[in-house]
Amino acid sequence: MQGDTRAYGALMERYQDFVFTIVYRMVKVREEAEEVSQDTFIKAFESLSTFRGDSKFSSWLYSIAYRKALDRIRKNSKYQTSELIEEITESNFESIENALQYLQEEERKKIIQESILKLPEAEAAIITLYYFEEQSIKEIASITELSEDNIKIKLYRSRKKLFTLLKHFVLPEITNSNGKAI
């Protein structure tokens, strides 16, 4: 159980900013967003055994945050009928889904960029030129004044190092059929 608590704490730390952002955009009051975010993590921890692994952990967590925020909105909306809230929920669901997808993509980009910064400068430059600037091997060789074969070798080694750096971000998301992290 202690290991589970630590692993859960690490996941919470990783996702707390994104959960807060989603909730804050919905409830629009900072203090309430903080409370709802905390409630989200408590609910997620209590419901961890129900996580089946059909989706990524982050998607599951964001859906809890979304529902908790809706609950808070309902609680605070004394003069709104639940039918109106359901209309709002249905009409905005697609835009919230898009927002969640955008946040996940931004999170991935940030993690990749931070990992690239941990590579030696020359390797970081080659990865950046190849993947982000879409330069060919030949163009990178020209820029760096290294041979094309040397660029290919450095690119291969850099990808392996980058994978090693990214592995601890990716592996918690990979689950087996029982929904437990591998």
C-alpha cells in the first residue's frame, strides 16, 4: 500500500496543474477550483480500484475533475434548473473534450522539450533539427559539418537517450489488461 500511495502521489503531482486548469475554467473561482481539484484527487484515490485501463489514466482523472466541477456548479447554482445545466453540459462537452486533448498535447510537448534539454547540446540540436525543424540528414550534416553517417549514428543514439529520459513519463500510462501499471 505504501508503494501505491507514493506512486499515486507522483501521479497527483504530475497532473495537479492540468486538473486545476480544467476545474478553474469551469467554476471560475480560484478557491473553489482548489477545493474541487483536491476533491478530484481524493475521489480518484478512493476509486483507483475501478480504473479499468480502457483509457489513459490522465483521461480518467480529467473526467473525474470534470464531473466534480459540474457537481460544484450545480451546488452553487441555486436559481438554475438541472435541465439547464444538462443542456450546458451537453452543448459544451465537445469543447471540453477538445480542451482536454489540447492540455494533454501541451503536457506531452513540455515533457519532450524538458527531456531534450537534458541531452548533451550537440544531440539536442540534432534531435531538434531533425524532428522539429524537419531538416533532412543531408541538411543537418551541412549545418553541423559532420558526415551523414555520423548524423545517423548520433540521431540513433540521441533517440535512445531521449527514450530513456521519457520512459518514466510514458510507463505509468501503459497498463496491462487488469488496469494495473506495468
